[in-house]
Amino acid sequence: MTGAEPTAATDLLLTIMTKGVVESRAWSEGAHRQLVSTLVAEGALAEDQGFLYLTDMGDERLSHSLQAQVTPEDHDGLAAFADEFTSLDAEVKAALTAWQRAQRDSDPDGQVVRSLS
């Protein structure tokens, strides 16, 4: 891929998106302090009860930034990968769901007890 290079903002948004939420304190200090403040002010990140997460605007900004890193020559390869991944993802989810149901059906009380411990 020889498109646009990722930026610190893209890296930070991708990290937070991957984790879902992160503690504000860990990201609002040190080297990331100014960047986090800027992204919150721009509406790409939101802070709630000590946690940071991507907003819809942040998700859109991240998507555009990542798309800009893909060259036209990369599209066919990425489309093929996405097709394979989507199929594999569906198979894995179906297998896990079947396993979870079998576990629950064979020991319904145990599932509750294990989930609480």
C-alpha cells in the first residue's frame, strides 16, 4: 500500500476503536494529551465517566483515513480478502454458537455459576 501515510490521530482512533473504550486518564496525559484534547474538541472522541470512545464522527474520520491509505491497485486483493474473511467469520461464529448452546443445554446451571465467578 502506497497511499497516504497514517497519522498519529489515525493510530490513536484505531487503537481506541479496537479496544472499544479506554480509560481517559491513561490517554489524557503525556504524549497523547494534546491529541486527545483536540479529538474530543473536534467531536471524534467523547469522554464519559472517565472513559474515551469513538463517536460516529470519529468512526467516519477513521474510515476515511484508512481508505486513503489504500491505493487502487490494492482494491482487488482487499476485496478478495474481505470475501474470504466474511465467510470464515460466519463459519466461526456458527461453530461457537453451536458449542455455547451445547454447553448450556448439557449444564444450564453451570453456565450461570461460571459466568458469575
